[in-house]
Amino acid sequence: MNRKTLAENIIKTAFLNKEGHIASALSILDAVLLLYTKVMSDNDRFVLSKGHGSLALYATLLCIGKISEEDFFSFCQENSKLGGHPSSRKIPEIELSTGSLGHGLPFSIGLALAKKIKKESGYIYCLIGDGEANEGTTWESAMMASTYGLDNLICLMDFNKSGERAIKLNNCEDKFKSFGWNCYTVLDGNNEKQIKDALDLSIEIKTSKPIFIQLNTIKGKGCLPMENNPEWHHKQPTTPEELKTLLEFTV
């Protein structure tokens, strides 16, 4: 499945089940798909801290054959494995049930530290949102990861500027750098090649520091009526006509 097909599936299942943060999912779809298809090995782990973007993760798991189409289109139905936020109790590939923001990065530090103690190979990839960087746990985690030299931890931030309606973060690369991380910014965080280049470079440069990568993304990427439109933060198409329009403008 290509990116357009996955985006269309995300919009369709949200329409059918009247649930889901579509724009947040489209914001991170490129990064999640890249990690699962071209980056992570069997020794790596992924934590989606911004759990409300779960449809991007589900679409990716569908793409790689870990869930069925029946599962995917049962999203948020009674007895479905796929809730509005991902559950590790229902899907083995999910490391942590997330949704309450600010918990994924602390948990990822535990995973990375455990790997260090047990001398296991592999990386822990944690995807956070810019909005949840307003949580104090993010910065407590940043200090702890640096203190323990967790160079097997890679934190990616979906910097779609959604949180700027509350608190402006500006340049998070500088903020994480001040906490002792190796930091990078991807100018187009929805561009697969740019994300991959940043990941490759961050791993190639061997240090004892954790890695932070700011992905400058577009919320609702690929569905033109949704792009950078706050109205679509937690909204689904309500009529067949509206669905048709959204799909026609999905690229």
C-alpha cells in the first residue's frame, strides 16, 4: 500500500466509526510507516507516546500484515482490538498503552535503560507530539536520559505546531540540546528521505548521548482541507458527500 491509500483508509474508518484524530494521524503517518518498513530491526522497539494518533500506527500495522482489514475497519467498535488510543493488552506489537500525554518518553527510558543493563542491541524509538512537550515529564525524562547516557534512545517529535495555540515551543532542538542530547531538525517531517537521512546520520555519529529529532510536519498532511486546519483536530466526516470531498483532495 502506498501513502495515499493508507491516508484514504484512515479517513474512511474514521467516517465509518465516527471516531479518530485523523489530522494527527496524517501528521505522523510518514514517520511511523518509515520506521516499520525501512528502519527498525527485530531488536528495536517503538512507542507511540501521542496515542491519539493511533490510526497512523494501525494503518502501518495493516500495511505490514500485522492486523487484518477487518480489524482496521472495526476501529473503536465494541469488542474491537483497535481503540481510539492503542492498547498493548490487545495487540502484541504495541509496547505501551498510550493516550495520557507525557508517559511514552519516561517508559521508553525504562526500555532503553533495561537494554543497557542487559547489554542488548537495538534502539528504542519514541514518537512524541509538540503539545505533550508542555508536560513536565518530558523534561524530567530528558534529564534522566542524558544522565544515564542512553545513546540507544531516539525521540522523534511531531512538531506540527498544534500546541502553539496554548504554549509556543519554538525551537525544541535547542531545548533538548541544553539537556545533553544530540539533536537534529528535519525541515520537512513528512518527507521520507529527509527523515531517513536524519535517522541514519544520528546513528552514524557515535556518542554517549540520547538522540532527539524534530520533525517539522503538517497536521493533516495529504488531505488538503485538513492541512493546518484546527477544526479537524478531533473531527470526522459526517456525510457521504463530505467523505467523497475529503478523498478527492487526498494526495
